Amino acid sequence: MFIILNGKITKLPNGCITINDLVKRKKWNQGSLIVEYNNQLAKKDAWPSIILKENDRLEILKFVGGG
Amino acid sequence: MIDSLVIGGREISSRLFLGTGKFPSNRLIPEVVAASGVQVVTVALRRVDLDFEEENIAAYVPGDCILMPNTSGARNAEEAVRIARLAKAAGCGNWVKIEVITDNRYLLPDNYETIKATEILAAEGFTVLPYMSPDLMAAKRLAEAGAAAVMPLGAPIGSNRGLRTKEMIRILIEEISLPVIVDAGIGRPSEAAAAMEMGAAAVLVNTAIATASDPVAMARAFGRAVEAGRTAYLAGPGETRQYASASSPLTGFLRDE
């Protein structure tokens, strides 16, 4: 299954069903991530219940230094 | 004398605002904040690099600071609004620096799109501080749109060229009732002091501190310069004049008449 992850068509790794699965699989620093799911902010406590579907748009964001 | 800067209902203790880009290490940021006394600190929102674990800038900003996300990367009002809403929803509070830029060479802001974004976000309850080209009519429109302050540039972002737009900023300070915060281009503490002496409410500095050989010492210097400039403004500088005006009495000289 393919989703659009940070603007790129990306194959979802096997066994990744929810946002939570994907975040864990990728070993991203969960505390600092901001996730936008189909143009809506997905709060962390909702990640385990959001089941990813074909062509879903997922943005994985964080705060960085900026002026 | 009480001299408080109030923006969005918050009393701001330091008239130096800090941008957090370009520091050689994020670990310097707490020291820079402590040395300069800054309270308002900007950050940006970006996609994570999916292949690397990266650190979270917000973890380096002391908890008593006001975190002000910018909308850098936005090319129009719609994108700026999206970034602002995401940052707020992510727990950043309701302050936002609007930055809408399509000009890649000088990074000059699009005042028109900035006004549109300001109107939308102010109506949603954001405390909106728009980065702008110093134009009086645009500043008036921003005020009408609900901006909490206006932030005209002194020179292009990151250029360290100082107050190239000084006269236009002077006019904004004179004509706009909102706080005028000089953002971008300030390269030296003396230039920050000059902006404050003119009556700027605050200055936002990033590159000049972050790229100094000793960012912590430079932050301290900027903090002092901003205080000095503000104090001088309140003290009311004397007139300038073309010709000399003797400081010592012009009578009682020790010479024969």
C-alpha cells in the first residue's frame, strides 16, 4: 500500500497499519513530532486509532531553529 | 519608571527577541537566552528528515519563554495560515510570526499575502506579529487586520547590513500606534541600539547572534544595547545641529581682552 509521506509517494512497510505503527517502526523521536493526517492535525493519543489507507497524506513535522 | 511592552495581553520583559536558526549547536540556546535575557523566541516548522533522528529545538528553549513559531516556507496566505494552525495545535501557544516569501534572492516579504493571513489568524484569536516590508499603507492595513505588532525589516534576512530602511521605519514608528519591532538585517548591537533610540518597541535578532564567533557573548552585548537604546529613547535625546554649540562657558577665558 502506498501513502503520500511528506510529499513523496511511499510504500508503507509491512505490518504498519496505524500512524502509531509507522512512527514506532521508523524510530522517530515521538515526543517532538507533529503529525498532520489528510490535512488535519493528528494528536499523539489518536495515532494508534488512525488506520492508514491507500493515498492517505501524512506529514511528519517538527520544530527547528528559525528566525 | 515603569516601561512595559505589552503584546497580546502579555507583558514582555525583554525588548530583544531571539531567532533560533543557524546556531552552531542548539545546546547554546539556553545560555544565549540567559545571557541576553530574551523572553520571546522564534522557531520554524519543517518536515522531519525521515532517515535521521533529529533533536527537538523546543527542548532547548527555557519554559518561561514565549515560543513564537514563524510561518517561513509559506508562499501565500493559505500556507501561512496552515502552518500557524498546526503550530498552535501542536502546543505552541497562540503567538505567530507571519512570514510569507516568494522572493528567493532577497527574501523580501509579500505584504499583500501577509495582510490576508493576519486577518484570518487574528480573527481566530492568534497574537499575530507580521514580518513586513516597511510600507506605511501596508502597516495600516495590518493594524486594521488585527496585528498585535508590525515587524518591518531593517535589511534582508541574514544580511547583517543594519538599518537600511531606517527612514521608512521611522515613519512607521511615528504613524502606527502598534509596537514596531525591527526584524531582520540587524548585524551589530549598535544598530539594535539605534533602532531602539528611534522608538522601536523591540528588535528581533538571529543571524548576528547565531553566527558570531561567541554567540553567548554577542547575545549579552545585544541585550545591553537594546536596553541602552530604549533608555536613551525614553531619556529624550537632545537636538542635532549643523554648527558647534560650546559645552563649556564662552565667558571668563584666561586670556587678555
